[in-house]
Amino acid sequence: MKAIQTNDLCYTYHDGTKALNSLNFSVEKGENMAILGPNGAGKSTLLHHFNGLLLPSSGKVVALEHEVTTSNLDWVRQKVGLVFQDPDDQLFARTVGEDVAFGPVNLGFPLEEVKARVKWALEATEITDLEHKSPQNLSTGQKKRAALAGVLAMKPEIIVLDEPMANLDPRTASKVLKLLLQLNKELGLTLIIATHDVDLVPLFADEICILSKGQIVTQGPPQEVFMKTDLLRSLDLRVPRITHLFEILNKKNQILTDKHFPLTIGEARKEIVELLEANNKQ
Ligand SMILES: Nc1ncnc2c1ncn2[C@@H]1O[C@H](COP(=O)(O)OP(=O)(O)OP(=O)(O)O)[C@@H](O)[C@H]1O
Ligand SMILES: [Mg+2]
């Protein structure tokens, strides 16, 4: 089953900017998708269609086999949680706790359930101590965590995150990613993450979709997409740093001949150990 699908999706902003151009995107339920693309490619515009925040100028968006229209926005927002690129666009309540409770209260859950969800979401994002603080007075990274907590508390089936790791310290970024992957594994949650952090992508993505000028340039598993180095560079994108190191070792030192370069430190370590062991045997 597809979690989200778009058919010939076009979107033009009021000032005439054509941000999405006949875009056909799809992600399977339970899959983790990374969306990459240079600034202005249309990533945020596309993500805003997934929960009906924006509606197509033409074409359509289908979430869990239901076309997103003005008549099912409440249902869509319950199923598809969107964490904004800018947390100031998301946080509005008097306190962090009230902000996180807003979704579950609106869904009509009893008070005990609301409290339990808020507690869980604040703990998961490690901001329990900020519960009574005004969102306006948080640091940017804390705001990001609060915005994520608000979406987690809704327990959606699909979580769409726009640049979630930007402004998070490395430990928090790693914790948030671990939590999201755990939710994916245990609850079958679908993750769609737009990011510029290519080093992080192989750690979570089953698929990568690359956008440029409102269109999909390529889509496929990380191993495949990160082999298209010339295409990536022509779009001002890059491969993970560890992959780049192996590319250099291969090209300049002819050390490694394997066509699939490692994408993560773990894969690189395995490759290096195998190489050293083969060397020792000679
Ligand atoms: N509210 C708006 N009104 C008019 N044009 C807009 C608006 N928001 C975005 N755009 C334009 O739409 C295009 C796509 O923007 P979008 O924000 O989707 O890009 P992005 O891929 O998310 O970029 P970034 O990496 O900088 O976040 C850009 O040309 C941008 O200038
Ligand atoms: Mg954006």
C-alpha cells in the first residue's frame, strides 16, 4: 500500500512562482524516504501537500488511498503529521505542554489519554523540563524538539519532517533519529524527511528522492542514488563524506575497486577490515 502518492502534481504560488511541476511521487507504507534537493527545489512545497496544508493547483495527492481534499483535512492531519522547517510556524500555545496537548485534545481524547501522550512525547524529545515554558523563549533546537513532540503526541501513521536535524546538537539529532527509526520498526510508521544532511541519509533512508526545479530528477535506494555523483554535483548536492573518501581512494590511489562505495562509517569499517585482512594474507 502506498502511504503517499502524487499524480501530476503542480503548484503555483500567488506571485506566479511555479514551485511544483507535474510531479509524480510515491512512498510505500512503512518505508523511510529522504527528500534531497538544492534550496528552492520545492521540497517544503511538496511536503506541505502531504497533509493538505497546501492543495494542488492541478493534479492530485493521495494519502493512504484517500485523495486529499478540503472535505477530509481533519482525517488527513490525524494520519499525516508534519513537522515544519521553521518551528516558529508551528508553535503557538502559551506553554510547551499546551502546545503538545493541542493535537490530542482536538482529536477528542479523554484527559488521561491526553496527559499520557504529552508525557510520552515530552520524554521522547527530552524536553519534560520545558513543559511550562513559553515556546517563544526556547532556543531554536528546543523549539524543534517541541514541534516534533506536538506531532508525536498525535501518533500519526506518517510523519513528514522538513529539515528536522537542522539546529539540533549532534547527540539530540542522533536520539531523535533513533526514536523515529524505532517508531518505524515497532509501529510501521512511514517517515518522509527533507534534509540537506546527506551524511545522515544512509542511516535512515530506504529510498531517496531528488528534487530540482519542482520535478523529481531521480529516485531509488541510497546505494543507487549516491553512485550518480556527476548528477548530484550538477545539482549542487554531494555524496556522504565517507563515500567521497572512498571515491578518492578509488580514483587517485586505485586502492579499492568495488563499484559500491560505503555510505556509512559502519560499512566503511567493514570494507577496510576486509582489505587489511586480505593484505595480511598476502
Ligand atoms: N509563500 C511563497 N510565495 C511565493 N513563492 C514561494 C513561497 N514559498 C516558496 N516559494 C518559492 O517556491 C519555490 C520552492 O520553494 P521551497 O520552499 O519549496 O523550496 P525548498 O526545496 O524547500 O528549499 P530549501 O532547501 O531552501 O528549504 C522557490 O522558488 C521559492 O522561492
Ligand atoms: Mg524547504
